[in-house]
Amino acid sequence: MERTLVIIKPNAVQREIIGEIISRIEKRGFKIIAMKMFLITKELAERHYREHMGKVFYNELIDMITSGPSVLMILEGENAVEVVRNMCGATDPRKALPGTIRGDYGMRITQNIIHASDSISASESEIEIFFREEEIVDYRLAAEPWI
Ligand code: CMP
């Protein structure tokens, strides 16, 4: 089982589509083992997006992710990192295929609806940035292990 971090970004919260996105994730068969809504601080945003520091879009990226509340989740499932990235679609929503989250709900790369960890090591460090160990819930779904 792998874990991955998902951020439903502030623009998706403003557009009132968090339920649709969470629903897709649940229906696909992932187990949500932690979830919270909060306003990401500049300090956390800078830690999370440190690899993009110095890029032309960096300031816009930090402004966007701190512009309002986000919904953050830890998902658990087989090949969670790769499968969730595929569900999100290409980083640029205009290039994302229909049927993907970005391809169905987005048009602008900075406002691309959702972030998902791009590797297992990234997921480990991203989970550590945003969640404390006691916020992760250990439970079984009735459908396990078939989902
Ligand atoms: P995300 O998955 O959150 O990871 C980094 C983010 O940077 C990415 O989604 C986009 O929102 C943003 N991003 C990546 N490339 C560009 C770009 N060329 N111009 C503007 N924003 C970008």
C-alpha cells in the first residue's frame, strides 16, 4: 500500500467542487486516511513548493496556494502515487485529457485545481509538512480488501 498527499487548491474550494473531486477519489477505490481544510501559510507553502523557488511562476504559485482555504488529504491505495497523478491529468489543464480532474475542471496552469505528490519520496516529505502522525486515522473500510 502506498500513501500520497492531495491538495484540493483554493480555487477549487471557491468553485464549490471539492465534493465532486473527493467523490471521484472515493469511487476510484482510495481510502482517505486523513483530511482537513485550512489556509496554507506562506511558510508551509514555501516548504512544499521549495523545488520551484526561482522559477518565473513561483510567486504566483505561492500567492495562489495561500489565497484561501485548501482541502488536504492523505490517500492510501495500491500504486496510489501513480494512479492519483493519472486521475489528475497533465499539469497544464488545457493539455489534460477529458476525464481527468484537471481536464474536466480547469483551464489555467496556476489554478490547476489539485496537487498530488509526484513520487513516493515526495509523498513522504509532503505528508510530513502538512500532517501530524496523530491526524492519520487507522481504520478498515467494509469493502477492504476488494477495493
Ligand atoms: P502542482 O501539482 O501544485 O505543482 C507545482 C505547481 O506549479 C503546478 O501544480 C502548477 O500549478 C504550477 N506550475 C507548474 N508549471 C507552471 C508554469 N509553467 N506556469 C505557471 N505555473 C506552473
